[in-house]
Amino acid sequence: MARRKKNEGIFDLLLMFPWWVTLILGIGVWIYLRLQPVPGGATVLNDSILRLFLTAAQWLCLAASFVSGLLTLKRKILFASAKDIEAIRAMSWREFETLVGESFRRQGYSVEETGGGGADGGIDLVLRSRGRKILVQCKQWRSFKVGVKVVREMYGIMVAERADRVIVVSSGVYTQESYGFARGKPIELIDGKALVQLIRDVKGESVAVPTATTAHPAQTAPAKIQNVQMAASDAAAPSCPKCGSPMVMRTARKGANAGGQFWGCPKYPACKGIVSV
């Protein structure tokens, strides 16, 4: 799905569709115009206006298909280039946002790029899957730790937007205060090391990730057990019994086991493998 803008035009709306959808629409209008007889008689003016409108719609659809195809190709190339943490940190903030969106898109999420965050923050992506709404903020910070202020603000936005969950993705690391605030809340913190592993899992490359250039801060044993998906945790994680991916620690939010810890597959909802702690 294309980036949403404050003042969307027809072309921007067409870009929200996959390239092949607008291509089919454009070809369909072209065929209709070729098969439709040339108007005559008293209806010449009205039919001419209709044909002019359809001709414009035809070229808009074909142009949108071309642009959407280029954007799709760009995302694929960018995703393929994200081989390690150094390659990710070398990206611009916009490329980083696109990479994160593509990572979730390949997991089956519907991804909306809001265009409202920019380089400084805000909601960058809105993920939807099975009626659930997840807000994502991307932090392309090469040398800074993401502090608790960012996490607290995103939690407030999640409540205001009535979203089910919030994810903060960074190319760097998080402070201990950030992890502490996220504990017990529907917040997921993904640092650079965890992002590399996530991308490898999506690619089907379940290989141990080399230690990131920026080391993860030392943690006490209690701090490692959190409700966020801490793929970056130093704790040894079991392999998913269904797909073999390294699992992440999660906290049950509903049901009889609410509040209990368990190992969950990082590819959820595509894979629903779980292991009891």
C-alpha cells in the first residue's frame, strides 16, 4: 500500500492498489473504448465527454501501475540489501521505514505508510491483520539509544488511536528505562540486532545473527523476562516446533493464563507455534 498524504488526489488513491490491479483496470477501460461504437446523433456531446473521461482514467490507471511497479521493485531490492546491521544503519530514515514496512508486509500484514512521522517520530506505519490494528514507529538512530520518552509517547498514541499494540523498531538499542516501561504493556521493542534476525527469518535464513556493533546493555535476569518480543535478548531461545525459527518471549494478555510468560514464534500470525516456559 502506498504512502498516505494529507491531500490525496486520484493518482495517490490509485497508488494504494497493487500494480497489477491498476494495470487490469487500465487495460479494461482501453478494451471498452475500442469496442464501444463511435457516438452519433443528439448524444454526441455527452458520449464525447464520457469517452474523454474514460481515456483520462485509462492513462491514470496505466501510469499508477507503472509507478506502483517501480515502488514494489525498489522495496524488493532494498529488502534484499539488508544483509547485516551495518547495511541497515547506512540507510536513510525513509529507506529504513520502507524496509520495516516490507518486513511486516511479507509476514502477511496490510501495511499503511502514514507519511506523518518523518525523521523525528510519530506513527510511521499502521499494520492490520485479522481485525487487529498495530502502530509502528521507526527509529533510524545510528549512535543514540531510544529513551523511555519515545516509548511512553507511542503508548499514549496507541491508547488515543484505540490500537491493539504498538511496535517501536530501532537500528540502535533501548535504555533500561524503556524496557522497564514496556514491561506489562502491549508494547514490542525491536532493536537493531532483533531486526536483522527478523529479516533473516522472513527470508528463511534462520541463522544466528553476529553481535551488533552497538552492544545490548547488560540486563539482570528479571529484566530479561518481559512482555515485549525481545528477540534481541541474550537469553537462549528455543526453536519454533513448527517452522524452526528462534522464538521470542511473550506474555499472555487474555484467557486463563493471562500474565503468564511463554515462547512464541516471531512469524505470528503466519506461524502459531508456542512453547511453555
